[in-house]
Amino acid sequence: MPRSWVCAVAAGVGGALAVGGLALLRARRSAARHVRHIVLFRFKPGAPVEEISAAFDAVATDLSSLVCGYERGVQNSPEGLHNGGVALTHAFTLTFANEQDRDAYLPHPRHQHFVETYAKPHVESVCVFDYEVTVP
């Protein structure tokens, strides 16, 4: 079954088939033991946020042999729960097939170039949270 079809069914396309597709998707995800790597940033005033975001996009694309999923976004929670008053504003989430791929990504020269060139000079605060994905 093509991956795009499974994802479309799991997303609700196809009516009654959605339940079966979701079960299949959950089974594949739980068997794979994916690892999520969430990086939350607060940038320094005047930081070139669009340039930094584009650079991170390029890292995820260039290392697609290690990264099996990537997304990013800007904080928009109405809860007002900020990390001890430090508002982290941007999220970058990478998914890896396993811990070995994540562990190969972290010291990879392409990732380290991003850290040295974009993160260290422009990030005021950062929080990294990794976890093994559990699909209930």
C-alpha cells in the first residue's frame, strides 16, 4: 500500500476506511519506535528569523537520509504558560526512525554548521526535548 494512501486514509479521507488506515498507521509507527527531537528557540532581538528558518529547513532536507519527518512553527498558545517567564517563540521538530539516526544527526557536520552559524549567534534561549514516540 503506498505511504501517501495510508496517510490520506489516516487523515480521514475515504470515510469508513479511515479507522483501518489509522490502525495500520499506528501499528507502523509503534513498531518503528520513532524518536522526536523538539527544539524550542527564543531569538535575540533583530535576529534574521526567516534566514535561520530557511537554514534549518535546508539541514532537514540535506539530511533526509536521517530525518524522516520535519515541521516548524511559531508559538501561538493562548495559555500563557511560558518557561519561567522566558517565552520560547519558535519550534523545530524533527522525527527520526530510531535513536541511532538521531545520534548520527546531532554531531553531523551539516547540523553543527547550523548550530555554529545560526543558532549560537542568534538564539537567546533554547530548550531541547527528545522522546521515543508512543502512539496510544
